Amino acid sequence: MSARRWARDLAQGVRFAFAGGREGWVRALLTAVGVGLGVALLLLTTAIPNALAVRHDREMARSDDLVVDARIPPAADTVVVAHVDTDFGDRTVRGRALEPEGPRAPLPPGVDRFPAVGEMVVSPALKELLDADSGKLLRERLPDRVVGTIGESGLIGSAELAFYRGGEDLASYIDDARATRIDRFGFSGSPSEPMDPVLLLLVLVVFVVLLMPVAVFIAAAVRFGGERRDRRLAALRLVGADGRTTRRIAAGEALAGAALGLVFGAVFFLIGREVAGGVEVYRVSVFPSYLNPSPLLALLVAVAVPAAAVLVTLLALRGVVIEPLGVVRAAKPARRRLWWRLLLPLAGLVMLYPMVGKGRGNGEFNQYLVVGGVVLLLVGVTALLPWVVEAVVARLGAGTVSWQLAVRRLQLSSGTAARMVNGIAVAVAGAIALQMLFAGVDDDYTRDTGHDLTRAQMQVDVVRTVPLESAAEKLRRTEGVRAAYAYAEGMTGDRRTEPGATTWVTAGDCAALREVATLPSCRDGDVFAVSGVEYDTDTPKLAVPGRTLYLDPSYESGPKRATVAWRVPRDLKEARPRTWLTGSERGGFLVTWGALPAGAGAALYQEVYLALDPSAHDAQERVRNTAAALHPMTSTMTWAATERSGRFASLRTGLFAGAVCVLALIGASLLVSQLEQLRERRKLLSSLVAFGTRRRTLSLSVLWQTAVPIALGLLLASVVGLTLGAVLLKMTATPVRVDWTSVLSMTGIGAAVVLVVTLLSLPPLLRLMRPDGLRTE
């Protein structure tokens, strides 16, 4: 067969698609919309790596952390930067105080001049929040006058909350690690550590699971309008075309719809790109300029989609006999064979089997085997579902009129029904497997902080220039605070520099010290020694009455800083350790305020631990406001029972964000497919209404036609998803356990999407159920 004849027949099909009257145009448009939605999501997906790279580059370009342990002296080209981050609700506000030390001091990206003391430049999202009523408490915390906005080059996302404010006397806080002096912005240290194998496995599986439903929907979209196309193909046979020619012409029609779908997809992508700039999904936002797909990947999509349209059409028609007087598809088709459909998931399991038990410590997972195995297992869903639907609906019996209409329709076109739900079945199967994998390895990336949340819920780090007792009193009077425990903490050793023995010193009033240890009695001026705590072997050596110790000893060679000497009192008391607010035992010396030597405050860190009233609204925000009023560099921390790995949390967030996009595509594509099915059956519906069939009966029949394949698809998806999840857990050497809550929630979400689509298709269905639909020309 010559390439010229192929080209001629495909071109003939393209012409029929666009010159075949209203029906041809409607079919081409429906195909184009379905394909376009998939292409848009593919383009957005291919743009994700670039968006992540740009976000990372922007973060590195504005970095102000010192990478090497070297002090830069003040100069004309240096600036002192202090971190003054804060939280508002569950969102982090990135804050920096800037104090230029010369005319050539470097500006951070996105800022054209340094704000003066009492001024700040903010991100557009933060400005909008500060101007809104919901940001009233945050505005109290950031009273500086807004004199400008941070440009796009200084932000990692359109919804990021960030500000730069003017600072003064920041250099005095460099020794406390609260500020740093730099001569440039930007990270220039060693490359980041490689991703561990389990996280890499999660990345690979996430991308496969998110992209597979898109590919399935594109393959289904190019087959819209199959019954009307069959009548046109029969007409072609009647005028002399052979069977192969008609198939190539049909492929040309699909090619036309796919090509138009590429145009639609590009338009949808550009629209979605702009919309993405104003949307934040799971605290992740981007600028539209970030979403630039790789030219090579975009070219691959542009070539693969039309080629897939031609291939899918030829495969779909391979078992169809097209005759001049009709298509022999209306007769009872041959039963589908099961054996080859089982080969796909079995081949996927064979590809994944060599990596079972490798876990994190036994080498890398083979990326090609992982991708290939997961793809084959998920493709197995699309291969098995038509057989399952056909086998089940063939055995469905009598029932109500609506049930019989639905069952008969499914028995005649079980393949069409399966194609409609293939995408959602693949998405649910992949989601179940991923949820099992995430739940299984969650403990490996989550650690218990040990904080006793029944006794304290917040921690305030008070700068040394603020008197601790007055700070604690102000925090104690804050609305929503039940109790405040103030401590001055630090290390003490037997020498000023390079001590041989060290232990903790914790200073506070008697009430606060009783939270640290069990005291025999306590009054101001007492000092206690707490021994017997794990990992603290030096306290018995140092707790010798009359011995001179040194607060905040230096580990640098030579006396680089002044330390404070103090003498262990003669009346030193013993105390028994107890679990502290932080969830661990604290050994060393407990010192009441009256026993602290002069100047000790400069050698100790000041902390206030707060117990909040759970019924007090905005208690955390009010504490943060009080802390900011004490000093701009006072930091607060809200305690949590657990702490999760940043990479793991980011990956899970990315999965949820991608799942939202895929679910939106699933819903839109299902709606288009449902409308196309109703359009093809317009005359049939009109005939039934003309013969007296109630609209309620027809509506229920449409619901049953959707519900039965969906139920079967979700059941098959659950089986495949559980199998894939178990294999992935075995690969990571994690005990297999089923998170039934996640399984039920994933299947429930899939069913909810279909229910919404069905409800949205009811108004067009009611319009089609009119006797005048029998009119024809």
C-alpha cells in the first residue's frame, strides 16, 4: 500500500469531517473538545517540571543563608538580613528585615530599593490580605507602612505571602544567629542531597497515575459518534470503496477531530495557564510564566495525539464488517476473549517483581521497570473492563421498564459503556495504590515531636534584649492564654573554652521549674541538680558545691567571647527528673531567678511556653501579635504532635494538586461523552416519548446505564488498585496493610464525579425527549 494512497484516503476523511454538514461538524467539535481537554492537561503536566525548576531557581536566587562558616566584615557592599517570618492561620508569611551597610549593598530579587525603618514592601497576595477585613490581626502585627510590592522575580508563586521591612541595629544579633551579613543574595553551596529510592518511586508512580487517565480519555474521545460514522462508512461502500479504504477514511475523520483538538487544547492550555496564576491548590501557587512546557515534550504531544487517533480508529474497526447496506455491528458481536486481557496485568506484575523487597537500603529502583509495570497494570483495567461489563450485563434479568431499557442498551453497546468509565476506573485504581503506598511509608517520613500538647501548645523565643519576666507577663495577659512558663536556658561547662564536661542550665521561677523536675521544696534563690537523665553523664561531675562553672562556654580555639562564671552553691539541692513540656527529661542545673549571677541573661536563651484556652478564638494570632510587639525578631512556634519530612509532604501536596486537575478533566470529559451519547440517541428517545414512554422512566434508564458500568469499573479498580498497592509496599519492604478509609473515599469520589455528570446531563436529556425530534430532511 503506497503512502500516497494512505495520504489521499486520510485527506478524504478530513474533508468529510469538515464538509459533511452539521452532523460532521458537531461530531468533529465534540471530538475536538474531548481531545482538547486531554491535550491541555498533558501540556500542563509537561510544564510542571519547568514550573518546579523555576520555583527552585527563584528560591535559590533570593536565598540569604550563609553556606560557609565564615564571617563577612561590614563593607560598602554588604547588607545585614534578619529572618522575621511569621504565621497567619495555617499559612507561613516569609519576612526579612534589611539593613544596608553601604551604597553598594545588594538588593534582593524583586525589590528596587531598600525600605526604611517603619516601611515595608510586600507581595501582591500579602497586600491584598492586609487590606482585607480577614487580615486585621495580621495588620496589627505588621504595622509598617507599605511603600511598594515585590516583583515576580522575588517570589516563588503568585499567592505567596512575603515582605521585606527596614531594620536597624541588626548586626548586634548576628552572634545569636538571628541575623546574618551577606554581600550577595543567592545560594552557592553544595548540591542538595539525592532523593532516596522510596521518594523517587513515589514520584514515578504519581506521574504515571496522573497521566494514564488523560491518555485513556483521549483514546475514548476520538471514537465519539461511532454509530453515525458507521452509516457514513456504509454509504462509502455503496459507492464503490473497499473495506480498507473506508477504514482509512474513518481514520482521517478521527485525525481531523484530533488535529482540531490540538488547537482546542492549546487554547484551553493558555486559558488554564492564566487561571493557574490566580489559583492556589494545597498552598502551591505559580505564575503563568512558570508554566512553559518543554518544546520537545510539546512536540511529542502534538505528534502522539493525532497518531493515536489514527491507530485507535483502525484498531476499533478491525473486527467490524462494513457492507454497502450497513455495518455488521448491529448483530450480536462475538464474545470477548479473556486470556489476552489477563496478560497485561500479569506482565506488569512480572516487571515489578524483581524489585520486591529492595526497600530503601538495597539499591535504586529501576525507573523503566517501575513505569512499565505500573502502566501495564493500569492499562489492564481498560482491557478487562469491557469483558467484565459484557459478562455481567449479559446475565442481567428482568426488572422495571427503566431497568430493562438500560440493560438492553448495555447489552447492545457494552464496549461504549466501558469506554466511558475506563478513565475514571484507571484514576481510582491508581489513586488507591498511591494512597496505600503513602499510608504505608508515612511512618518513615513522620516523626513524633514528643511535645506534651496537654500542657503547652506554643513556644515563644524572646530576644535577649527584652526582659524575660516582663515578656512572660505580657504573654500571660494575652487573651486566650491560660498559663505561661518562662525559662532562660543554656549550657555550662568546667572551662571557658573547649570544656571537657558540660550540662544544661535552666532558670525560672519555682512554678516553671516544677514543670521540669520534681522538687523537694522551692523558694527564690535555690539551685537544684537533676541527675540520672539519659545522655547526661556530666551533671554528677559538675554538681560539686563550691566549684566554679562557666555559662555559655566557647568551643572555638582561644577566648573569642566573654563567658559568665558562676559558683555552685553550698546548699545545692537534689531533684528528680520528670517529663518536661517538650516531652523529654531535662537534666543539669535548675536555677531560680534569685540565684542567677549578674550578666547571666546575655549567656542564656529566653523561651516562654504557653498553654492556650482551646475555646478562645484567634488565641494563636493574638500571641503572635504580642510577641511581635515585644520585638520584631521575637519568633513563635506552634507545637504539633508530629513532624513530616518536607520532601514527602511536598510530594503528597503535588499529588493532591494533580488529582484535582485530573478529576476536573474526568468530569468534563465524561460530560462531553454523555452529551455525545444522548445526541446520537435523539431519534430513539423521541420515538419512545412519541409511543407514550414517561420521561421519568427514560431518565432512570439513562441513570442505570451509567450506574452499572461505573459500579463494575469501581469494583475492578479497587481490585487492581489493592493489588498494585500491595506490590508497591512489598517493593519498599513495608508491611502490607489496607487503608480501607482511603479505598472507600477514592471509590466514593469517583462515584460522586459520575453522579454530578449524570445530573448535569439531565437538562439536555429532557430537551431531547420531544416528539419533534423525529423530524428529518
